[in-house]
Amino acid sequence: MTAYKIFVNGRVQGVNFRRMAASFAKKNDIKGSVRNLDTWRVEIIVDCDEKQKENLIDWLRSSPGLSAVREVEVSNINEKMKFEGFEIIKKDSFLNDQRKSLVNLRKRFLKF
């Protein structure tokens, strides 16, 4: 297994992206974590094989749910990572997450 750090850019905060990523990872036996960054990006760290990584990247690029993925950056992590499952790391409060969700939904609907 190899560890990877993945940055996802686009509309990926406030649209249940972390929860969907965790669900995908668990269904595909991918270990790691996902968290929102202050830069409105999402960071995913995984410990998986090459095929699992490629499946995850394909899924991310498909812009699941209400997300709009513009870019996926992947790099190898040289240190050995040990995860027991897949974890959603929450930094902000529930209310702040909900505020981001409403802002992103408003942006999505104003485009139509």
C-alpha cells in the first residue's frame, strides 16, 4: 500500500462532499481521512493500492452530488501512514458547515 495526499479544488465545501468521499472510501476499502481547508479546498489522505487510488480520482473528477470539481492534485506521501478506517476531520462547527452549504447552494442556483 502507498499513501497519497489529494487536494480537490472547486465547489467542494458545504455540499456534503466529505461525507460522500468517506462513503465512497469505505465501500472501496480505502483507509484515510478527509478534511476541509481554509482555502475552500478539501484535503484527502489515503493509504491504498494504485487501482483504488485511480478509482477514487475518477470518482472525485465526476463531481459527485452538488459538488463541482475543477482540479484534483495527487502526490505520494513518503512516510508510512496507518489508518484503521476512513475518518471525516471536522474543524468547524456544524453551524459554520451549514452556512457554507447555503452559500454554495445559492451560488449554484444563481448560475441558472
